[in-house]
Amino acid sequence: MISGTRFISLFASLLVAAGSGHSHHWTFERATVGKLPQRLQQEVGKWAVIESEGNHFLAQLAANPDKVFNLVLVPETHVRNVDLSVRLKAIAGRFDQGGGLIWRAKDKDNYYVARYNPLEDNFRVYKVEGGKRTMFKNADVPHSPGWHTLRVTMTEKHIECFYDGKKYLECDDATFKHAGMIGLWSKADAQSYFDNLQLEAVE
């Protein structure tokens, strides 16, 4: 573990922190079903806590037209170098499915995103600048049902993206040089569940 690492506790009043030591995960067990948890900022889409499989998850429930990016941000985060992960389960979507992680976000139109789409059997990393999405890298990942873990690390300008523990994507970019918010993402009518968000901010 890299020394000098600090961990940011997100949504402390509503989320349950599990684990100890140098790893922290947050779940939505104490959040109210049907509501957006406090300290999250809905930008596009319909984000709310749902109850499924005996647990509470954060869900993107809107069925928006193609080309729409659904996203929720965590305004209190201000992080540059990150180790960020989340569990994801694709539920529905005709145009798109799945979703991903956002980091170094300035606002809803400027950020990095790594996303998995089971309809396309691929995992990709992009930048969204001024609302326009530009792809850096693509990897073919055959779809399998159920929960999957997405993880992203970015140090300075170097990005690495992992799917279920395996690194698939790696690139460099310096578009967004400064610290920004983290968040969650889906596209169009991709309705997905998210859980166990983890953020490690590296100084």
C-alpha cells in the first residue's frame, strides 16, 4: 500500500462503511428506498435507492433516449489521483446497458469515464469534454450475467482500468489536470444497480 494515502469517507450519515484498515467500502443499507442519498447530486437520469436481493443498491432507473449520459456526482469529493471502484449489475436497456465510474469531474459535461456495456461486450475509457465524448481505449469483454466490479486508477496523467480484477485498458491523457469529483454513469436507457463504492485518494 502506498504511504501517504488518505481515504475520503463518503455519505457518512447514510451509508454503511464495511471493512477496516486501509480499505473502505460504502453500501446503501441505511439509505431510504426510493430516494437519492444525501450528499449525492443527480445531474441526469433518475437515481434512487432500490431494494433487491435482500439489500439496498443505488440504481439508475431512467430510460432516456440514445446519446443521453445519465450521471450522479459526489460534490464533496475533490480528488486528483484516485483508486476508485464499484460493483455494477446491468438490469435493462434496449439502446445501452451497464454503466461506469466518473472521476476528475468538473461538472456534468467534463470528466473521465470508464464504462462496461454488456450489449456490446466491451469495456471502454473516455473523456467527456464540453459534453462531447472521445474514446481512448476499447477492450472486448464477453458478457456474463450478474454483478461485476469496475476499478480505475489514475496517477498524474496515467489511467488504468480493471474489470473483475483484470486490467484491460491503459492510456495517458492530460485533458483534466486538476482534482475533481467522482461519480457514477450510464447511457441512454441503461438501467443498472451500483453498490460498494470505494475511493482511495492518493496524495
